[in-house]
Amino acid sequence: MKNNVTLRQIEGFLLAGELLSFSRAAEALHITQSAFSQLVRELEAALGVRLFDRTTRRIALTEAGVILHAKMKRGVVAIDDACEEARAIARVEHGHITVGTLASLAVGVVTRALGELRKSFPGVKVSMREDYNGPLLERVAQGEVDFAVCAHSSAASGLHFEHLFDDELVAVMSRTDPKADVAVLRWSALKDESLVMLVRDSSTHEQIATALAANHITREADYEVANMFTALSMVRAGFGVTFIPAMVLGDVNMAGLAWKRLQRPAPMRRIGICRRGDRSASPAAAKFEDLLRAEVKRARLRI
């Protein structure tokens, strides 16, 4: 601290200024009067100014003492407020988190976990950024979000990834499509099928394109759309087949549609929490992550 003033000296000075008694101030600090007098002398020496006028019967603040007492008291109040705010953050009574998430997770587990956070800790402010996987990882790296719930990517060097679950991708077609009657959909059945896929930045597109190539199907999507709700609407209208994560089946409108697991090995996304390795989770963020893990467990039981 500048001028070598200690918090103990400040505490003693404020007490003496309020009580106008060195003996009572010393008693409040649980030290001897001589030790208290030494503490005040050291403070005055550090500041180069007399703070008290002393007689054998009373003490009084000098002009400098009055000014210093008022300003120090405001400073101590501000410190106390700051400490209490820190404790409130630790108790998750206050705080702010910014969560990045894939759209396919936002419609289900992430939103439900955030809802539980708001219900249990209403003082915490929440912001959500929905994006494709690549941009989400960039947001994490740039510090725009505290963490992202997204798919694992080998390109995310320098980021910490905590695996939550493996998210199987399934094929969705019209309920009247003959392929809706098969137990498991073979990749060969998609060779000449119209494919409705999410844009290339999406983790779903990446996994499906890789699986198609592994099954010797080298072709582009017939339709590329920005979100799975558009894809499902197009499939419902007879445009072909699309692919969505099995985790969201209970959270989207599947009227008129059927879904089928794909021939093994089925395409999977490794879903988890991605954060910068040099950033620790705030108490509010840690609480949300606990709620998210619990919500993921419940959602997996429903699949």
C-alpha cells in the first residue's frame, strides 16, 4: 500500500476517531493502550501529519484527521461492500455467465439447465450465444463466451474440452417414405436419395459428410439449410432425408416424420464443455455445469 499504511492502522485510526478515546479503541482491537498509541504514531509518521490533538483527559481529530477520517471511512465501506459482493458471487447470489451453444443443444439440455439455474439462483444474469461449432470455438478462444457446449474438434488447440456424452446422429424421413419401415437404415439406401443437410460450418454436416465418404458415397448435399427446423420442414414437405442428433428427438416437432438409426458405425458427435485452459470457472458457471451434467443424464435416459 502506498506510504506503507496498513489496514490495521486504518482500522485503529477510524475507531479512535469515532470513539475519541485511545483506551476504548485499544480495547476494541484487543491490544494494550501503549500498543495502540504506537500504532497511531506509526500512521502519523507514515503520512507526515498529526492526526490527533492529545491531552491527558481527551483526544480530538486535527483538521487533517477530520478529512482523512471521512475519506478513509468511505474507502473502508467500499472495501466491505466489495468483499460482501465477492462472498455473494461465491454463494451464487450474483454473477453473470455467457454460454455458447450449438443450436441442436440450445433447444433442449442447455436451455433446460439454464432454466434450472435461473430458478435456483435468480440473481445470476445469463447470456447465450448460439452458433455453429467452428465459430463457437473461436468465441471461446477470444473470450467472448465463458465456455461453450459444443462438439469436440481437433482444431481447437489450446482449449480444454470436458467430454459429456456421445451424441448419435440419426436419419429423418417422411413417415410415408418406404425407408421408414426398415429397422436400421443402410448407407447404400442414401446413395440416390435427396439429402437435406445443415451448412458446412455445422458439426452435423462434418460428421455426416465423413460417414458418407467412409461408405463410398461421394456427393454433395442437395439442399443446405441454416438450421435443423428448416431441414425437418423440408423433409416433411417431401424434399428427402436429413440428419439430426438423437438427443433432440424429444424437443422438436416430429409430426409426419420418422427417424432411423444408421448402419454401424453410426456417426457420432463428442459433445462437451469447451473452455480456455487459462480460465477457471466462476461459481455461477460451475453451478450451471453441474446442472447441465444432471440434465444430460436425464435426457440420455429418454432416448
